[in-house]
Amino acid sequence: MAGGRTIAIGDIHGCATALRTLLAALELTSNDTLVMLGDAIDRGPDSRDVLEQLLASSEKCHLVPILGNHEQMLLDAVDDKIPLQDWLIHGGAETLDSYGPGAALAEVSQEHIDFLCTWGDYHKTADYFFAHGNYLPKKKLSKQPWEEMRWRSLNYFLPGPHKSGKIAVLGHTANKQGEIANHGHLICIDTYCHGGGWLTALEPATSIVWQANEAGESQQAKLTKAC
């Protein structure tokens, strides 16, 4: 948006308290673009509330949600493309419980399913692109196999700079020390919130970092130089 900030948020994984604390610190306006990098759901305690907060945020700013592999699993389970158990064992059970103890898949809000169906594969600006998991450096962003790349960990494949010259801002690969992985051409902001780390937001243009955790604590800093 003209004159506004572009801020990315890493993997939330059902951490509703951390998200609420982080959104309060961001003080978003209608001029801001908030890019949610995927994996908003599963594993953490309250995926239902996370989706409600994201829907509410879409009324306050320009929200750009990216589809993560966990949202993909839920949608695939709904469409009978995968066995339900394949999703449940990867954090889906916690998501269902957020709709009520022992809730069935049919009890997931249709509004939330419809919302997830609108999430895209990537977002780009003049200097950056935002995606969930990974990318192929020699393929155009529009030609990436995103359904595959949203699953690929940076621990197994660390790509070089993208041919576009844009810096990648990614999630998916959790840093269990709660630290941002800045490789210069690639920045990963999954800082393991559901495992006791931080939920991270980054404004790449200014290198400002906001973080919050499930204890409701928050902090602000600058992105450290590339390793």
C-alpha cells in the first residue's frame, strides 16, 4: 500500500496469545500490508482464535496470507485428498480441539475453511518476495512448484539467491533457539513460537523486528547482519 509498511509474520502454529501481543505491538493501519507466511494453524493451543484474529486484521490492514503446508493438509483432509489421520498426527488434533474438545472435522468453521481457500502461494514487492518454505533459485516466482516447495526445509536445501534479485523472506524451518536466520539473500523468521520460542514479525525495508511469546511478553530489535 502506498506510504505504508510491509511486515511479515512467521509461523504462528496456533499461538493465539503471542499473535494478539504481536499485533498490538505492530499498531497496524489501513496503509500497512501484513504478510502472514503460513502455518498459522496446528500444534499450538488455539488455532481457531488465530484464524479469528487474522480475519479481524484483514479489516484493519491489507492482509496477505500465504498457504503453509499445515493449511494445505487441512484443506486436503477436507477434500478427502489425504487420510484425516495424516493431518491429525502433524498437529491437526490440536486444531480440532480448539473448536471444542473432541471436535470432528465437520465442526471446523466453514468461514475459516473458505478463508484458507483464499490464501496464496507467494507475495512480492520491488525488493523482496515472501513464501512459506523454500524456492528454486533459477525458476521464476510464477513458475515455482509451490505445492512442493512449501514442504521443503531449509535444513535440507538452502537455495542461493533468486534470479529476480529479490531477497526471500520465509518461514517453515523453525530455529529452535528462537533466532532469525539471516543469510543475506534469504531471511527465515520461523522462531519456534509453539515450542517456547518467539513469534516474529519483520519489516524487511527497515530491518525492524517485533517478537512476542505465549507468555504475553514482547520485544523489539533490529535484524542482525547476515551470517
